[in-house]
Amino acid sequence: MINEKDLLLYFIMGSDNTKRNPSQVLQEAIDGGVTIFQYREKGLHVKKGEDKIQLGKQLRKICQEKGVPFIVNDDIDLAIQLGADGVHLGQGDEPIKEAREKLPNNFPIGISVSTIEEAVLAEQQGASYLGVGPIFETATKPGKKPIGIQTIRDITEKVNIPIVAIGGVKKSNAMQIKKAGAAGISVITAISQAGDAEQAARELREQLDKVQ
């Protein structure tokens, strides 16, 4: 199972998110304090087929060795194949009910939401945690209007499952997000495109650890 503490510093990455070796970036990020990792192979130059599976296996092995939960984005079959610790689904992906029929009992499912209504529905349908955003503007989700920090407060008042904030999250706003009630923050480029992934993760973690 995935607990609230696991969601403190949630790192998302695929091969298109970094110019460096993804395995090296992930190792550094975990050494810097990342508490959970999501394999998200999306973008213009992503790996497909066997290449996607092999990279997933490499990243999964690192997470196992480091004791960090490994989540797969969108792809339920790949999550099962890699022995993932959970799967994360967006609003346009497979409904939770159908996903549950394919997955083992109590398999963690995270759901992306951007409104109170989506959050409440996701919890009712059996989501394990929520990815809420985009909180701020982000190049990863171009064209999506930021929902702001107040939405974190609004959603935490309506649901009982933990939420992790995503979208334009960085060192300068990490504390603000945690104080608003999120279990943690989720980042892609703040770590994947940093020159030193370990240092970038450590600086984010230091901000989060200041909030009790």
C-alpha cells in the first residue's frame, strides 16, 4: 500500500523529460530525498514497445533497491508486467472501476483531478490518492489553466484520501503547498532537468520537512 508519507516528494519522469540517463537521474533523486517515483513515458521522443519495458525494468529495480514505491502512469498492463506498486490514471484514461477489474485487490490507484467534483467522485470510486493540479502554470501541461493553492484547501476539506499537488511546483512554493494541506508535492522538470538531481531533490525535501 501507499501511505501519506510516501507522497511527500513525488518524482515523475520518462525518457523525454531529461537529456541525461534516466536511471542515473532517478538514483540521484532518491538519494536526495524523493519518496515515490512515477514512470511516465509521454512526449515527442518516448520509448515504445520493448524499449519502454526495458527502461521501466531498470527504473523499477532502482526503486526496489532504494525502498521507494514505483508507480506507472496510465498503462495498467505495463504496471502489472513490471510489478509496480501502483498505477496513476488521468481523467481521460480508463475508469477506476474497469482498472480495478484488471488489478490485484487493494492495488493503489492514483487519479489526476483539477476540481472538487472530480476529487469527490474519484474518492467515491475507490482512488487511493489524488494528483491535484496544475496548481501553477507548467510547460508539461500547456494550455491548462492553473487552479491555484486555494483549490488544495477546498479539496482537502471534501475528501479523506491524501492529495499531492502538481504543476509548476518548485522550491519557492513547496512549503506554501504543504501548508495548504497537501500530503506532498509532485515534480517533473524541477528534478529531471536540474544539473544535479540529488541537490535539486534535497532542496525540495528541505522545504517540505520544515512543515510539520
